[in-house]
Amino acid sequence: MVLIHYRDKPMAYARIEAIEPDVKKDWYRVTLLFLTVPAQSVTWILREAYIHGDPFTMGGQPVRLERVEKQKPEAKKVNPEEEGQTREIRQPETKPMKVIPFKKEK
């Protein structure tokens, strides 16, 4: 997952779908799925340094890819007054499920 910066401002998120070598030495075909509505798939030909965040230009405009790290969920904050206390958690009442067989009509 990357954040695409265009003209030094965040523009869109994209998922890297594939990185394949290009015919030109030290260049790669990078397929990106832009997470926009609607989603769009594009292929850019980039050097490895550009894939890792070095700035480059497209049409004379500065562009940069920034890796988006996976976010860990925040730990639930415990109220100090409730710390050490336990609560009984009731499970919702469930009724037994009935299996309905699929009968093929002849």
C-alpha cells in the first residue's frame, strides 16, 4: 500500500499489484490499483529508488510514493476505577439451527 504524493501533496492511496522488470535495465513496470471511486489500475515504469520513495517527475510535476505501514489497533484504555474488577459477559440466547435439505425438483 502506498500514498501517492503529487506536487508535494497527498493525492491518493494505491495498492501495488505487481512489479515486473521492464525491457530497460534497472527499470520496472509497477502496476498500481488506485483506491478511488471507481478504482483504476495503471502501470508506471519506475526505477527501484522511485518505488522506495525517491521523488521523480511525471509531465514535469513532482511525484513521490510513500509506503503506508500496517496500522495496529489501539489497545483499549481501561478506566483506573474499573481496573481489577471483572464483569460477567452474557452470551446472547441462541436457538438451535435447523438444517433444511436442498431437494432437486424432477
